Amino acid sequence: MAFVGFEMFYRFMPNNYTLKHQELQKRYKTVEVLIFGNSHTFYGLNPKYFDKPTFNLGNLSQSLYFDQMLFEKHIDHLENLKFVILNVEHFNLSAVVNSSANNLKKHYYRSYMDLDVPIVSMWEPKAHLLFLNVNIQQNRGLLARYFREGTLLYSDSNGFGTNYPKAKALNIKKNVKESLRRLEDHLIDFSENTARLQSIIDRCKSKNIEVILVTMPYARLYREGVNQKKVDKAFLTCRTLDAKNDNVRYLNLYDDHRFQDTDFFDADHLHDIGAIKSSKIMNAVLNTYDLK
């Protein structure tokens, strides 16, 4: 009975995946700017501060693999889409298809966002029983959080992450080592994900959609400890895509002087106030297209 209860909880309780899936479909006729990416854009670009109707389809640990699948699922339904924003950085450029993050999330994208995910096997029990994707302690913790807060959502109706407020910002000095460990996979082959980006860019070009590649800001202590060779290669990859595609523009905020450590929730995520700054910068970039 406990297992049945957990599964019913997962199947019917609204969460970030179901919210984004449902809200985007409601806005097929109105959205002009669509944001993809992992937690850096999920928490870093707030549609509220964009002049054009904008939706944030980013999510925690969302890879370019799932960005591409979401793009392909929705692109033909977005009647007024003018801009696609893609978060591109050293972390997601090197991510492999069968990464631990993809394997953890793949059943959620299939079940909650109606994606046909090739790396999901129907022989896997986790494909049919969502509560098996995390251990019993995590299931109990999720249930406790629901009864404590009354919701599993930490995304607003525009898809922006709401649970990184400035008031609860972490100590970056204590957090930076964990951030560096979490974002380093020791891989430097970007070919697969560069091809994914080019596929999205080509499809956008065929529909007269502009593409903005953005590398989001990181706190100073993070930048001091990162694999700089890998970061430089990511910058070069973005600049190359910008140079070879006339519908692409690259915005690099990685070490932008307009951001200070006080703008960050932790070593690699902006808090809600810091996100206002990055959102206004991106909005200004989009508005330059109106002047052409």
C-alpha cells in the first residue's frame, strides 16, 4: 500500500515538469522568446523582466540532449516564436547521453513532458514505477516536503525557479568546492552537443527564428578553481557557432564585471535579485533586434 501510495503521489501531484509542459502548451500562440537550459538559466533568466512574451523551459540538470528533444516537440506549434535562448557552457557541452543526470531524469521527461526518450528501455521497472527512481528516504522526504509546504512546485507560471531567494543565499566559500566537483566530468569532447546545437540553429533558421547562445555568470571563487582549458574551449565553440550562422548571437556573461559575488545564491547560481540583472541584460540584447 505504501508503494502504491508513493506511485500515485508521483503520477498525480503537480511538479515543475508538469507545470512547464502544460503552461507552454497554453502559450503556443503567444510566446515569442523561449529559454532552454539547466539550473543556471532556470534560476538566472526571469521572463517577468522581458518585454516580449517569454517562457522559461529550463530545468534542474537539463542537458542539451533534453533541450533538443523539447525543442523538436514544441517548435512547430509555437506560432509566434522569434527567439530561442540556449544556455551553453563547459558543463553541458561535455555531457554524454548516458550521464547520471540524464539517467536520473529520463523517466520524468517521458512521463511528465510526453517525450519519446530513446535511452528509456521499456524493460526498466523505473520506466513504469516512478517512485523507484529515488530511494525510500528521498521518497519520504519529498512527501514530507509536500505536507510541510503544500506543493512540490518551485517554478512560477512563467517557468522561472522561485526557491533561490537572496535571503537564503549560501556561503560561497563553503559551497564552491561542491560546485566545482559537481560540474566537472573530466571530459572535453564537445562534438555531440555541438551537433545538437547546430541542428537547433538550422531548424530555427528555416523558421526565421534568432538564436541567442548564453553562458551565464559564475562567482569569482568558482572561476578561480575551474578547468580553464575546458572553459576556453566552450567559449571558442560558442564564438564559432556565432561566426558561422547569421541567425546566432553569443552573449558571454561568465565573468561579466556587472556581476559581483553578492549576486549569487551559491557559487554557480544567481539568486532572485541577481537574476533580475541578467534578465534585464538579456532583454536589452533582444530589443536591439527591433532597431534593425
